[in-house]
Amino acid sequence: MTTFVSAAAPRPAILSFKLHALRVPRDPRWYQIAVLFGLLGWGLFRLQFDLRAPQVIVTLGAALLAQLACTRLAGLPSFDPKSALISGLSLCLLLRTDHVALAALAGVVAIASKFALRVDGRHVFNPTNFGITALLVLGAPVWVSPGQWGNVAFFALLMACLGGLVVNRAARGDVTLAFLCAWAAILFARALWLGQRAAIPLHQLQGGALLLFAFFMISDPKTTPRSRAGRVLFAALVASGAASVQFLMYRTNGLLWSLVVLSPLVPLIDRLLPGPRYEWSHPVAHPPKPPKGDLDETLLAVRRAVPGHGALAQPRA
């Protein structure tokens, strides 16, 4: 006796498969670009940054041109502007100079470092961090202005929320949280040692430059350790190094110096605490696979929908 299977039977399987497909994340760099553009616009039009439009245009243009040139020299198949835009926007937010040519040089140095300084197939330094500290080492008339953001709690909270969106999409929220906890512990311990009021470390934690560093620089997925334990260790080391530079050596930009000095330790940390290689196409945990049999049933349903097949039910003995 021949029985017939209804073509409508696999619909729950199709719906399940589609729901799984919708969970595939997009490239988190687009989120980061949108956030950085928003922060730059807020700073220029609301906070009146000491930043001229030509410097913004030149910095972004230099970063994109450097990315294009390095892509051609490296023989890569296609030009990807996303990382260059992130580096250029970050330089606009942090770097200050009276010379537009130095702003362009910072963009070129930042991008070139990604291609020239590599270990195990990935770049060693965060491009923005390297570009700024390289010019500082050379004695160029550039500086980082941490006070430009002010210490408004509302704006600090806004930056934290936007930054949290970015690092969660990039699966690097753990290193940001670990760094902020370590840095806060150091600040409160220092205040306790010196007999200061709690308002002082709280005030130090409200700086916009600190949040930019925590959410957009140290959390760079390509320059942080691969394992969670390694990232927590790295965050603690960077916080301790920054405290040494700032409170023992009495130098400014302790966070930037600490990160650039300790970044070469990441390959060693990866050897001691191995983890999976990060890929932009899979920034978060892979979506769960459809239940066994769902995919076959879905393909069968599609086949039945093809003219000549969908109109008639398929016989099954």
C-alpha cells in the first residue's frame, strides 16, 4: 500500500532552522565604527573638542590609504577598510597635535604596524596604541588629552554602555571587565594607603579616556590572549604596569605605555594558556546546530516546493 507524506509536515523544522540562522553574528567592527563615529560627533559638536575638521579628514584618509597600500604590498585578495576606520577614528578621539602632517603620520604608522609587526599570523600591538606611543617616543609634538571628555557621570555611563555593546559583540567583554576591576582595586587600595577619601578614586574612574582605553583598545580581539584565563592575566598585568608608570615613575599616559610594553607578552601567554584562534567571522560562540534530521527535512521540503515536485506528494513505500 502506498502512503503519502504531506509537504507541510517539515514546517516546524524550517522555522527552527531559520531561527538558528538568524543568530549568526555580524562583523563586530561595524558596531565599533558606528560607536566611534558617534563619540567623535558628540565630542566635536557637544563637548567642543580642540580638534579641527582637516585633522579628522587627514587622519582617516591616511589610515585608509595606508591600509590600501599595505593590502596591495601584502598581496591580499581584497581591501578591507573596517580596521583602518577604527584606528583612524580612535586616533581622532585620543591624539592631539598642531601639525596635520603628524596626524597623518600617526595613521600611517598605526596601520603599517599591523602588517610589519606580526607573530603567529596576527599583529602584536594595538594599532592606535602603537601609533600614538611611537610618535611620543620620537619626541614629536603630540599629546593625549584625557581631560577633554570631562568627568560627567552621565557621559561616562554612556560610553560604558556603548563600549559594552562593542566588546560583547566581539566576545572580549572579559578582558575589559577584568581590567576595570583591577584598575579600580589599585586606585582604591592606593587611596586607602594614602588616607584619601573614596571620592578621589571614584573621580579617577570617571574619565572618558579610561573608558576609551578599556572598551576600545585593550579589548582588541586580535592583540589579546586567546584564552579567557590569559586575557584576565593580561588585563591584570596591564593595570599593574600602568600603576607603576603613573604612580611610581610619575609619568603621564601610563595606560598607553603599559599596553605597548606588555603586548609582546601575548604570544607567551598564549603558549602557557592556549585557546582558540579568534576570527572576525565568528566573534561570539558559534550558533547551535539544528537538531539532527532538521536540515535533511528542510532540504526535502525545498525539493518538494520545486515545480513538478511540490504539487504532488512524494510516495513512500
